[in-house]
Amino acid sequence: MELRLIGLSHKTAPVEIREKVAIASARLEEAIKFFLSAAEESRPEIVIISTCNRTELYTVSESFEASEAFLENYFEIKLADFEKYLYRYSGLKAAEHLMRVASGLDSMIVGEGQVLGQVKTAWQTALDLKSSGAMLNSVFNRAVACGKRSRAETSISAGAVSVGSAAVELARKIFGDLEMRQALIVGAGKMSEVAASLLKSKVIFVANRTYARAEELAGKIGGRAVKFDELDEYLKTCDIVISSTGAKHFIISRPRIQSILAERGGNPLFLIDIAVPRDIDPRVGELSSVYLYDIDDLNSIAAENLRARQAEIPKVEKIIGEEKENIIKWQQNSTLRIKKLSSVPAAVISL
């Protein structure tokens, strides 16, 4: 039995592929239970990390067969159609990759802080479902430690860096000064909150399916909550729309935008879609005076961010090397190679 990883990310697959295998946080337990119900091993181990930029399955198994079957059956896809986007790692290479993810080195926005929380949440969910045993506990324990050390001992995460902050930076590149612009935030999750907190616009409207969440976020950033079913009224007047919801399907369609353009008087509408799956039909970008950007369009911002943090990368890689050595020592001291260590308690997540 060996640690195995199969996945895809922003480095290997465009957003239109990633969104087909994305798992919303509310469905993570369901996905793990689906895997466990189909597994042939008596005590299967799995942790699933699914974010806007990656979906990765970490398992302990003899082969990749169970993970491959899960991808095909849970998402109802043909794996052959996704083969060129997938990567597979085993053993220490899989562990090292996880540490690069947790430290922010593998992120689109290098050094972003949100991913460490996502790794911890993925692990905690697996612990709650008893799908993370000795091997995965050991590896995720070291990965979380690596992520915390990277941020404490280096400047890899200095300043506000995230997909949300990159979206705001893109808006600034488009408009320059945002103070006289009206902005609409669709969704009230973490990325929306980051984006909203960094916008310095004349007016910021916040729309969410749950109005109370819109009110909560609007209160934090001095904005104004609006009802989700009144979205069109604000699409008619706002200059910038940043959308990040957990919807499975498009919430802003081409016909919807087409119907409001006449009332905008030819004023350009800039839409920044940072959701995965996407919130906005890509055909919206074909409309006159509409400028649509998705999460993959943040690459230019990501490249600038990478240049600013280049000097910190070797420091983080040194930490990864040290934590990898800790895993090797654990393997060597384990009487059954990398197996059957007593489970790490859930409290370890609060490291």
C-alpha cells in the first residue's frame, strides 16, 4: 500500500475542464462517502482537496484504479477525455506535491494564504469521516506544518495575496482609479469577501442567494446588500462585477446580459468571474461593450506576483525539504513501513 495522488490543477487544465470535476465544500462529505462505498479495501484512506484551481485525490492504495473509478463515476465523465490534464504521483513525490500546495508554491497566486485553510479543511473532513488513517495523517500533518512554517519563516505570503486580491488588481488595471466606479460583488464567500474588502469603489453592492450573508458582508466593508432576484437592476448600473458563488450552473447568461445592455446606454460592463464552476456564460464576452474575464485571465497578475516573491521561493523549498526528511524518518521508524500508526486526533488541525 502506498500514498497516491491523482489530480489536475490550473497548471495542467483550463477552467472549462477544472469546473467539470470541482467539488463544492458543501459536497465534500458526499464525495468521500461515494468513494468509500465503492472501495474494495477494508479500510480505505482518502482526502480530497477541491478548490477553484485544483481537484486532487490523496489515497493509500495498491494502484490508482479506485481513484480513477471515482472520477469517472462520481462526475460521470470519461477518464480518457481528461487524461492529458491529469497528473499522478506516488510515495514521497505525492507528499512533496502536497507540501508545495500547502505552502502556496503551487498556487496560481504564489504564496496565497487561503489554500492552507483549504488543505486543513479537507483533512478535517476526512478525519470526521474516518477516511484518513496513519499514512495520510502523517503526510497531512507535515504538510500543514510546512504551510505554517513557510508563512512564519519567510515572506512568501507578505501582503494580501489571493485570487480575490488578484481580481481587484485586474479591475485596477482596467479602470485605474476605482473610487468613482460602482462595483457589484456576487456571492458572499471567502474570495468575495477578500475582493470586496480591497475594492475602493464609490459604491459596492453585495448580492447573495442568502440575503443575510449579503448583509453581513456588506456591513463589514461599508457596502450595501441587495436581493439576489434584483440582480438585473444593478447589472444595469454597475461598472465592475466580480462573481464568486458556489452555483453548479451559470447564474449570468448571455440572454440576461443582452437584455440589460440597451439600458446601459453603451457604457462598458466589466465582468470578472473567479468562480469554479464558472458563474458567467463565456458567450457573454461576445457581446458588444461587455468585457469578460475568468479566473485563468488572472495569469498576468499571477506572473507579477511571482516576480515579487521569487527570492522567497528557495527558502520555502528548503522548508519543504526539511519536512520531507521528517516523513522519511517516520517511514523508517514505522514497523510496517508507512502504515498503522495510531490516528492523529482531530485537534491536530488547529496546529
